[in-house]
Amino acid sequence: MTTAHDFSAVDIDGHDKPLSDYAGKVLLVVNVASQCGFTPQYEGLQKLWRDYRDRGLVVLGFPCDQFGHQEPGDEAAIRNFCSLTYDVDFPMFSKVDVNGDGAHPLWKWLKKEKGGLLGIDAIKWNFSKFLVGRDGRAIRRYAPADKPESLAGDIEQALG
């Protein structure tokens, strides 16, 4: 059986990061963008990370430029924006595609595991979120408009 732990991704500093490093943690995987109407959600994501990381939550940010060219910068610009504007210190990754033939394998798997509304798997916009359990299995998919703070109950449950 495939789990999130079977994938790896390039982190924002250009290093390959096996997601098996997060085995035993609850993951909140989010496609992010710096110039989106939902960008202020970084604040809520950072708060979830601060509130729950000691209990085993890891927020993983995956910048994506597939929606309205709202993540135009390179990794250094993204890192600086997130750090300076929202004090983000949760793990961030290099830009990925979440839809199409070039979609990152993790995102292909997440979409297959937890399809969207009406059975449409495609990611609709920035700040789509997936909650992954300690066992690496996808638990739930959330829409871009779902505010990070609204996920606290599900995160609490996943953390046990």
C-alpha cells in the first residue's frame, strides 16, 4: 500500500527530502501561493504549526504557480516573503505542479486518495489542504476556502 511516506520532494533550499522523515507525524499538506486572496491563510497555518507541532503535527507548504500566476517568484523570493510577512517556519518545498501531467507524484497520490467534490480530483485553487495521518494515509481533503483554524478538531482527532 502506498502512503505519503513513500514520496520525496525537494525542499525550498534545494535538498531532496524523503517524506518518510515525517513517519509517525500528522501532516497537513497545502499548495500555497504568495499573491492569492487566500495568502493570509499562512497566518493560520503557522498558528496550527506552533500550537500542534509538539504533539506531532507538521505543516508542509508546496508553492504552486498553476492558478492565476500567483506564485511568480523563485524559491528564495518565496522563502523571504513567507518568513518576513507571515513568520513562517514550517517546512516549505520548491515549487510544484499539483495538476496535469507534470503534477508532483505526492499530489497525484493525494488527489487519487481523497477526490474532490463531485468526484473531480483536480485541485481547484491555491490553499487546498490534505490531512495525512501518522500512518501516512490520507484522512481528509479541504477546500481552499476552509480556514486553517477550522481544521483544529480534525487535527486534534488525528493526533489522538
